[in-house]
Amino acid sequence: MKNAQDHLETQLFQEYQAILDKYRDKIHAAQTKATMTGATGLSHHEANMLNHGYADELRKFNQNRVVPAWGGLVAQQQSRLRELQVPGMVMTSSPAEREKQRKIIHVLEGLLVQ
């Protein structure tokens, strides 16, 4: 389960990094264009447009990719731990119940590491 979680974290980070790189490239291209035309930098409007585009894309990424992926992983983990009859492991989306489950997992990890 830990490997699946690590894999998802790595995958989501790479996807986030691709978005960041895309906007860095856009900024670099806009700065190059501005320099070529004799401007001292990006216009306020162009900077705002890039900033809003980046923020909007990150919002959509979080809403459409990160939240569903994490929710699915949590559900898989809860299901597997319930199958293993780990106390307190039930299918839930309750933040309070998930926090209890996190504490149980933390105790179990401590037992396994020793």
C-alpha cells in the first residue's frame, strides 16, 4: 500500500511539475518577445493573464485530478485494511474518522519498523 501511495505522489508531482514548466516556458517566451520588441519586461496585462491562467490550471488540476486520485487511493487503502481486519478501518470520508485511521496506521507503522 505504501508503494502505491508513493507512486501516486510521484505521479501527481510530475504532472504538477509539467504544469509549472509549461508556464515557465510561456513566461520565458513572453519575456523574450518583449525584449525583442524593445520593451523592458512583461506588460501588466500579460503578467496578469499568465498568472490567472496558471492559477486556473492548478485549480482544475487539483479539483479534477488530485482530489479524485487521493480519494480513490484512500478508499482502496480503507478497503484493504478492513479486509485485513485492522481495528477502526471502515469506509469513510469523515475527516474525524480519517484522522483516527491515520493515528492507527501510525501506530502500526511504528510496530513494523521495530
